[in-house]
Amino acid sequence: MKNCIALACFLYSVFSFPQQIPIKDSFAHTFSIVARDAETGEMAVGVQSHWFSVGSVVPWGKSGVGVVATQSFVSERYGYEGLQLLEQNYTPKKALEKLKQQDQAKAFRQVAILDAKGEIAVHTGQKCIAHAQHKIGDNFSVQANMMLNETVVEKMYEAFKNHKNLALAERVVKAMKAAQAAGGDIRGKQSAALIVVGPEKAQQPWNDKRIDLRVDDHKTPIKELERLLKVHRAYDYMNQGDVAMEQNNLKAALEAYSKAEALEPTNLEMKFWKAVALANSGDVKTSVPIFERIFEIDKNWQRLLKRLPDAELLTIDEKALNYLLNL
């Protein structure tokens, strides 16, 4: 942080900027994308930076309202109040103009705002460190500053356009990977984040974000973010399987569990609950080899199995339970 403050003071002394450098703000120079899926209405922000925990300051979003990326010298006010203004029926353009009017350091900001209708407004201040650009597309915008070269934004833009076959989150990650492959942040890479919100306001505020993934400190943050997204998808399938079991739809449950297992083939938790579902459905015989493989790797899963009947999560008879506990 001391180095960042020193850099800011040096820039001020050399160039005599008319606006005060916001040295107290996070120095999150970065590249990002805000995007909306025109078919599902989902909205997302993806970001990477050579700055610790970029996901804690740059991406903002609210279901049924919109998303914001605030970067360069970050003012989190653009995220928090930007969403509030969208909720008050401001367009992204009017919201951004209002926020800029109240910001003496707007020349150092880079901000993108996208609403639930797909309307977009972007500001790249004239004092953002080169290469600093943005480009607006249909239902998305890419923006970057302090990039290694001027091709980063264009490569990110093209990658998002060229992967329309993917779900929004995966499409955003493709754009981020393209940005990094083109050179990315001139300082390197450290953290990344991805959020996805829905097209309608969430009934429960705690369920607002459909995806909320952060890599705070990593040598290859986008690669790690991509891995976490894959795990997230696998657990989504697990949840679908659990719901199907509650509805006594064994076929749908096993299909969902199998999809989860295909994404995470070494995850013992997924195998365990699939086996529990089989046992609860009356097919203990099919569950046996699955339990055996799990218990060979880690006996604690067998100890956990013993505790499930008291929690009403395992409903097999005592004879079948004893058989499984003695595998």
C-alpha cells in the first residue's frame, strides 16, 4: 500500500492533475466484463486484477436490478449507490452521470453499469493508466485499465461474442481468459471474481446471488475461478438430485447425481450422498459397492453413516444399516 501511495503522489507532482488523486481508495486496476444473457435475463460481472481480493471491491450486483463494475481507483459508492439508483428507475446512463457529478476524482475512475433491460453505461476517466479502454456490445461491456497492451479489450470483446453457446458464467470466464492471454494487467495477476444474479428480484435477499465466487490470492486466478465454477455446477446438480429425491423421483435424482459426479469424479461427498439416496430408495444392493469404495478411502464416511438415522437422513432397516457399517 505504501508503494501505491508513493506512486499516486509521484503522478500528482509530475503532472499536476486538476483533480485530487484518491489515494485512500483501493488501487484495483484491472480488466472486467459486465454482461446479460438475453434469453435467461441473468446478469454477471467477471474481473481479474493484480490486486488482493479484487472480488471484495469491484463487482456489484442485485437480482432484477443490474450489475456494476467499479475499478481503477475504486469507489465502492458507484457499486452501492449505482444499484440503488437503478432500483429507483434511473437508467444506467443517468445513474452514472449522477454519481460522476458527486465525484471530484471521476477522472481516475472506470465504471460500467448494466441494468436488467440490458442497457449499459461506461465511464473511463482520462487519468486512468494506459492502456485504458472500454467497448460496449449487445448486452455486455468490457473495460480495462493498466493493461500490458491495447489489444486486451478487443480480445475480451471478441471472445464473449464468439461463445454464445455457453451459459453466461462460462461465457464470462472465456472472455476473461482471452483478456489474460492477450497480456492482461501489466503487473501480472493475483485475484479474480465472478458474480451472477437473476432477472427477477429475489424473494429472500440471502438468495440474491446465483453465483458468487472469489479467488483472493492465487498464481493463476482465472484458472482457479474456472475450477471453482465447475465445482459450483456440480453441487448445483447435487441439489437438484436432493430435490428429486424429496419428490420420490429416483430416476431424475440419479441423473442429477451422475452429472455432478461426472464434473467432480474424485469428490467423495457426491458419491456418498448418491449412495445414501439409493439406500433410502430401497436399492441398498446398488449402494454397497459405492459405499465400499468410499470407506476404503476414508473410514470417517462410515462413521458419518452411523449417525444419519438419528437425523432422519437414512431410513433403512437395522439389518441393512449393520451390513453397511461392517463393510
